[in-house]
Amino acid sequence: MNIGIIGLGTVSRGFLEILEQKTDWISQKFGSDIKVVAVKDIARGNIYNPKGININELLNKLNNGEKISDTSLTDGDSLSEIDSIDLIVEATYSDYTTGDPAYTFIKDALTNGKHVVTTNKGPVALHYTELNKLANDNKVMLRYEGTVLSGTPTFSLIEECLAGDDIVSIRGILNGTSNYILSKMSQGDSFENALGVAQEKGYAEADPTNDVKGYDARGKVAILSHKVFGVDLGLDNIPTVGIDTISKEELDTAKKEGKNIRLVGSLTKTGKTIEARVQPEALDTEDALSNIGGVTNAIEVSTAYLGKLMVTGPGAGKLETGYSVFSDVLSIIKNS
Amino acid sequence: MNIGIIGLGTVSRGFLEILEQKTDWISQKFGSDIKVVAVKDIARGNIYNPKGININELLNKLNNGEKISDTSLTDGDSLSEIDSIDLIVEATYSDYTTGDPAYTFIKDALTNGKHVVTTNKGPVALHYTELNKLANDNKVMLRYEGTVLSGTPTFSLIEECLAGDDIVSIRGILNGTSNYILSKMSQGDSFENALGVAQEKGYAEADPTNDVKGYDARGKVAILSHKVFGVDLGLDNIPTVGIDTISKEELDTAKKEGKNIRLVGSLTKTGKTIEARVQPEALDTEDALSNIGGVTNAIEVSTAYLGKLMVTGPGAGKLETGYSVFSDVLSIIKNS
């Protein structure tokens, strides 16, 4: 299994660290010889080595902020056109309007018969149906565990552990940044103050729009709808209210009633219809989602046989999201 | 895949209900024709039909309290000796001293080259190493998802979704009955009163020893140690304190400090050593296990890459435990 990586940010570094530690384990367990043969990053440079890139050396250069380019690959070369690559890890960036540049990278890779693992929500939320068809037509796999709850098992849990059970509804705390801000606000902080601290700690970006307006949670709800229920809702059809609308009065009332306000993304199946939304909700402390504090994410699944089931775990982080890529790669090895 | 079932109590009925609904789905998804060809129950009777037993008819008889015996199979016949059976669902009963009669049924089935799915904790906690070796020697699978957290994915989560991650420690609320009693006690009920209500509701048995003395949780800790860490601790080497020792003062102090008392089963790996115990602990409300109320079970896993991860779900129930058998059967179909 020869891997190419596009985008060498935090996620790819986390993935490479894990892969470096687990290469021997993979070969023992699956009899699969796994190599990273090409990497490409708009800022850091490009390498192609059909014999396998030395991951330790690469990580050292990346961690020291050094350029990595050698003459083996130019900015103009596409990993999708390198025959020896079997699987492309796509970890660049995207938006919720076009999904690009990630969308184009994924499309090219699938069209050229490469398996794809991505952590980019934009292309999956916006173009799931097309990308899924492309993967099927080209007999390759497209996996994106990291798009929801980073490495915390979500899709693998549903596919592997809940196979044969019927999912009726899903509710989740899908955005760690807004949950962190809400936790601070319930302790008395103002929205502006809590956001400031979240930005200082690196939880929120300089432009926090996607987090505080609920767009990030909405993207994840769209992906869940596609993947779990097979329904393409369209982002614009998911009613979305962010946490920037919450007033001091609402917080005080919730506190007085012993409730916690949480930004909840939810999907409910009725017949063939999916009703989905993202909105702040004042939750009773009996409600399991109410007790999820800080940047933690959680997803509660209601099923026909098991009733309510919840998974709680990290929603971001280098190794955490790197592990999502690693587990998707393992899954592709197992199934190919 | 021809199935034989020993023991036709609640768990088997739950399994049969799910199987009846999902037979077509299995054949579409896995191309596997699944039939129940023999059932055997010490009180209800025995049937053998190599063409497949009509599950609906069987369930009706079982639900109406009717005897099911026909002349096809006698009490003396062993399902393990029927050649056409590929997989035996063992759902009789056992204790934590010998693990019998479940232990003997499982041993016979494995020795005769049958896959086994069991929900009995006794034989797995006491004889894991021997049974596992028997399964390997006979090239069959032994699965027991239902022994811990009933159908809530535990072993399948660890095997399928956390593959390649390294588990450092496990803590859990592994016994719903004692957690229910503790929840009632924290609301002011006495131990005796809370136990009485638990017995009325069917959560606790007439003899509540295994639950309130922590023996049930200890058995699950032993199974986790075997399965996750490959270490045979021996039940007697797991320090165990039950909830029957908790004084009113301890409850009052915990309440005053804003804590909840929970019966926690825990395992920590240090080098090659596993330190394991079962004991009531006063947990801060920041501790995710603290907020698990009622009969719900939960397991918190700490791993090298993902940090802390928690799964919360049912720990008992007809369909819930029936689903654990169903998911083990699916797993065997997928891997055989």
C-alpha cells in the first residue's frame, strides 16, 4: 500500500507520527507493506520517492519549520497521476461554499483510481453524492472518519459495531469550540471574553464565524445525514442557529432552572424524512449531553434494539485527528 | 450458517426476535443463509430441524409459556454433536465458582469445532485462557460481547474502532443494579429501601449478592483484563469492595462536597502489570463517570492517541443483550 499525502499541516503530522510507530504492527497484523511515497504541501514543498520516504527525517524537517522540497516532484505535479500511489490522504483545507481546493484533489484522486482518506468537511458535506459515486465507479474507497468528532469512532462505530441495528435519531455536541465558549459563559464569562480565551488557547480561529454561527456543526449534520441515513439534505435546508445569539437572560434562566445550554446538532428519521437542525438548547442535567463540558465532543445515537447509546471523546487535536486518518487507512487495508 | 441455541431465556428470545427481522438483510449483505436448526432448554424443551426452525412459531410458544418439545431431540442429546451445526449460542446460566453448566457447554462446542457466542460471564472470567486456546486449536471463534455492557459495543469497539491505538487504562460503571441503588441512595433512600425498589423493578435478583458485593463487576474486570491486556489476573487477586459497605456518613460527605458515589471497576497498565480493582469511589461531577445515573453502564478508555473516550449505554435488557448475540453472530459470519 503506497500512500501519497496532500497537505502537511497538523493532521498529517499526527498521522505520520502514528504511522511511524505502527508500520511494523501493520505488516505483522495485515501482512501489508505500507509506505509513504509522496508528499505535497503548498508551503512546505514536495517529495516523491517510490522506495518510501523516511518518515522520521520528514517529521524532523516539518517540526523544525524547514522546507522539504527536493527535485523529485514539482508544484505542478499531481499525486493523482502517479501510478504507484494506491491511497491519497487529503488534508489541505476547504470552505463550505465550494469545498475547494480539497474537493478537486479528492475528485482527481478518485477519478484516477486512488483510495482517498480526507479530514475535510467541506467537500464531504457539499459533494457527498458525487464523490461517493466516483468512488464506486472507480472501485475505490473514500473515508472521512475525521470529519466528525475527529478520531473518536463515529462512522466506524456505526458501520462496524451497530451493523444491523436501525438508527432512529442522532444528537450531538459536534463543535468543541462553541462548547468551550458555552462552558465558560455558564461560569459567568461574557461571550466576547470566552471567545477571546478560546482564541488564545488555539481552540477558536481568528475568524470564528464557522464555529459560533453553527456552520461547522451544520456541515457535520449534513455528513451524518448522508452517511447514516443516505439523505442529501443540502446545507441551506438545515435550520441553524449559532451560539452568538444567546442572551445573558437565557443563560441566567437556564442556570436558575439547573440547566446547561449546549449547541446541539440533531437528526431524526420519520419514515423516509430526516428532520435536522443545529441550535442552542437548554438541557436538563439528566440529559447526557448536558454534562459534556469544555472542548469535548459527544454523539448520542438512538437505535431500534439498543435504545440510547453515547460516545464521548476528543473533537480535535494533532494525534486525535491523525488517528482518524490512521484508522481509515487501516480500514481500507482490511477491506481491499 | 446453521445455529444451535442452548438456553431459551430472555437473551435468546431477544436474539431470535432480532434474527427474525434481519434474516433477509443478512443474506443480502453477506450472502449468508442463516438458519436456527436446533434449540435446547432444560425447562422448555428441545427441537431439531435441519431445514430450519420457524422462528415466529417458536417465539409465540415461548412467549405463551408453552412447552416446545417435539420428538426430534431428547434431553440427553448434545447440540455439540450435531454435525450440521456451525455455531452455538450459549445462553444458559453460570456462577463465578465453576462457571458451569455454561462452561461445559462452551468447552464441548469448541472441542467439536463449533463457533460459540455466549453471554455468560462466569466461564469467560474463570476459564478465558483455556477456552481461547480451545477455540484457536479448533480454528473456530469464541465471542462474548454481551458479557460486558450487554449489547453496548465494548469489545467490538476496542477491536474494530480502536485497532492500532494502545489502551492504557479502563474505568467503568459495569453493574447497572448497584448504580441504580446508588442513584436512589444519593436521593435519600436507605440501602435496604433502594435494593427493595431495584428488586421490585426486576433490576436486582432475589439474591443480590453478586451485584451489591461487586462480584459481577469484578467478573467483568477479569474479562476486560483477559481480552484487552491479555493478562489472567484471577478473580481472587482483584481487590473488590461492594456498595453494601457504604455508610450514611460517606454519602452525606460526598453530597456536601458535590460528589457522586459510584461503583467503579478499573484497570491500569504499567509496563506488563495490570492493577485492577472494584470499589465505590466519590467522584467529582467533572468526572464523566460521576454523571452516569440509573441502570446505565459506561466505560471510559484511555488510549495513547485519542486520550479519553467514553461509551455509555444499556447494560441489560432483552433486545439489548439479544443484540450482543446478534452482533457476535454477524462478526463470525464476516470473519469466517
